[in-house]
Amino acid sequence: MLPCTAFIEKYKIRPILKKPELRDDIFCGSSACAECPDTIARLEVFPHSSSHRYKKPHYIIPDSNVLINQFDILGQSAFRNVIILQTVLEELRRRHSPVYSRVRETVSDADRHFYAFLNEHHRYTYTERKPGESYIKRNVRAICNAVKWYQEHLKFDDGHAIDVVLLINDKESSKIADEEGLIVYTFAEYVKDMTKFPYLTDILANVDVNTKNDGPGFIGDQSKFRFPKYQKLAHIQDCLKAGTLIQGKFQASRENYLEGFVFMEGDDESESKSVFIQGYKQINRAVHGDLVAVQILPEDQWTCPSSSVLEETAKTPDVEKNETESKSEIDGLGRRKKTQIEQQRKRNTRCQKDAAKKYQST
């Protein structure tokens, strides 16, 4: 007999009993599964691992705290083959409706390969709440039960298997999942090993710095992230006189909060004497209009503004062309990007020479 959940209706004595409806026709959503129909399959047959943390083919199951705090990263195209459990969706709807709406929108996009699994109505993944058990612990057990079911369900007769990786940030919940024998990592560990997408680390650092300990899912070791320390004023002045540092006013980019320019002191923003800055640590807490000192990086580390590259990409017409035309367009885009880097390199070199002359004369 199925368990019943009892509620007391407000201002009335009689209880209201709700019996969960458990079904056998809720499918896994994987295209590799022969038992489940392909008509509703969203997950790929051969999921490619983007993280070196776990290189085998796998699907991803995040918990609610990962989605709330890190969906700016999970919503990127770098993440595919993600399973969103009903337990997680219900908690999102209760705790953070904007993220809930974004997750639902992403799941509805077939090209993203996200799949919503109704584990609360599945006969083999439904988890009953124990007497005296907290709502949070019950949800953790429900997530672990769903992951275990997927691990067994995706083991095929030919020996081929697709693993399931659980991304969870709460230390206590992670310990429970590890004791169950599940493959579990923190979201930061998984993202930092996605070497093909280095820009995600900057977004991750930004989220971690601003994340508050406001409930389960907070990582206590998030405070390990530190900005580079500011140099002492005497050291900066010595480097300015030696020409190893350049002083100017920081101008933040309007298109990308992780980019900006440092214009030489006394120069207007329209002047060409500028140094391009990119990255969360490189900006180092500088605010638009701050007077800063920067060091020119080696030429092999120079880049150009991402907004310029995106504008050039957008100019390419969205029509099918033959291979020769497509190749010439790609080569042209590469030449334009190379030209932008060369122009930025010349500006940086000119700034460095002007700064050296200025402080040598003083």
C-alpha cells in the first residue's frame, strides 16, 4: 500500500490525506536507452565530457543550490546532457522563482539537451519522508536515490554504460552521496577542470565571491578565492620610474564587465594610447574611473576585446555557402582578429615607451 501524506486544513479539524501517484511509464530521457522510447529522448547517445575531472561519458545531475548560485554558468552552451530532477525543480520554485523560470526555459530547448525527470512520481525513485526527518535531508536522499537508479538503468547488456555525475555544493550532502557510492564533485571542482572553456572560471570566481551562506549548499572553502594583493605605494612609484608599470585611468567596458582599458593619465578616452585589461583577477577590484598602475604582459599573452570579435562574427551572413567561400570567410575573420591584436600591441608598446620617457624626464 502506498504511503499517504497528511495535512491539517487551516481552521478545521479534519485531516486531508494525499496519496502519491507512482507510475512505471516515466522514462529516463536518454537516446542510448533501448527500454525507453526515443520520441522524448533529450540526452545524447555519446555524451562528451567537457571536464577533465571525470573523463568517461556521463550525464550531469545538479542539486538546487548549484542551480540557484551557478546557473549563469550552467546556462552556458558548454554544459549539455544535464538531468533536472523534479525534487530540484520544486525546491527552485519555492526558493528562487527567476532561476526556476530560466531552468524551465532551458529544458524546453531541445538543442541544449536538458531533461526534466519526474523522480517524485516514479515508482523506483520515490522517496518517503521518515518520521522526524527534515525536509532538506529527505530531498538529499531523494536525489541520491534518483542518481542510483540512473546508474543501474544506464548499464546496457553489451557492456556499455553511461555514468551519472552528481554536482552538489553542501559538504554534508556530499558526504552522504559519497557514502552511497555515487560519483560526486563540487561545482567548482568540475568547472575548473573544463580547460576548453577557461572563461567559465572567471564567472565562477565572481559567483563564489558574492555567494552568501544563506542555506544548504554553501561551500565553506569558497573563501579561499583571493584577489591579488595591492602593491605598496613606494614600490609602485619605483616601478613607474623604471618604466615597468604604466599609470592611467581605468575605463570599464560597456559590453563585458570582465574587460576594460587603462588610458594614460591626462589622455582622453578617444585617444589611442590605451592598455587592454581582461579577466577578473587582472581588473583586481578596479572601478570605472580609478587611477591604476598596470604591468604590460608578454606579447604571447596579449588579447583583443571579445566584443570586437563578436561584432565581426555577427557580420557573417547566416546562409549556406560552398566550402571555398566558407573557408575564405573564416580566414578573413582570423586576419581581422590578428589585425586587432597587432593594433593593440602597437598601442601598448607606444604607451610603455611614452611612460618611460615621461618618468625619465622627471
